[in-house]
Amino acid sequence: MRIISGARKGLIVNVSQGLPVRPTTDRAKESIFNILETQYDLNYLQVLDLFSGTGSMAFEFASRGAAKVRCIDADSKCVKHLKEVQQKHAFENVEVVRSDVFKYLKHMDIGYDIIFADPPYSLPNIETIAELVFQNNFLNKNGVLIVEHHSKTMLPKNEKYTDERVYGQSAFTFYKN
């Protein structure tokens, strides 16, 4: 895994073997950040990374100056990996929480400016992520929710929907508050 830009640009992070992950590709990650940086000054933002996995997106946000990045993952190996990277590379603006994402979303304590969700493509209730975020008002004013999913999966295009981008077999659906 490589950090593309920011204070830690070029940092290579070794990813432990055996993690149950499908990391966001560098091409897709760079495209997502190009979109975000035209709309937001990433400095001072609160970011939530759901289904964090390797932390590719979380550490990219942290490198680019996000004030706080909270990583949520239920897998103990992923959480161990995230904590090791956070400590080894002194990402002071990254917090790692082991939790089931759906339970976390029901009991979240603060709002976020950007919420990025990269669930397993086979997750049967992926559309409920946006529902939970907006029903419980977890996105700050003008905040954005980005859900990564398989390009053949169609997510709801409700009143919060703003865009969808496809990169190979991955799609990113954007919702704005």
C-alpha cells in the first residue's frame, strides 16, 4: 500500500498477508481524492473510514491533513494491522476502533465531514449504510458519504445522491448532506 500525496507522500506500508481485504486501487483512490479536493479543504475535517481493512483510504486522508480519521473494522487482524501502522508511522490523527460497522452506526457519538465506506462487495445489506448515516444525522452539514461497491451493484439514488464513478469493477456512489 502506498500513500499518494500529502505529508507522507510515497510512504510504502506493508500489508500483512491473510487480511480479508480488497484494497481500493491507487487509480481509484487518486480519482476520489481529486474529486474531494475540488470541494473540500481536507485540513481540519473529521473523517470516518468504515470497513477500514488495510487503512489505505484512512492513512491517505491522514497524510493529506485531515484533523481526525477514525477507522472502524470488525476483523481482529485488520484492527491489529491498522494499529501497527498508526503507531509505527506516528499517525497521531488516526484512531482505530474494533466494531461491527452497523452496530457502530447505531451508537455513533459525533458527526463527520466525510464518511468513506468500503464494505465487502458481497455484503447483503450495503444499501443500509446510507440509510443509517442519514436517518441518524451522522454527516455534518455539506458533508459527503462515499460508498465503494461492485460496479454491478446499484445503490439507491435518493435525494442525497449526487454522483457515481466507476473504475473497473469498483464503483463509488456519492451522497451529500
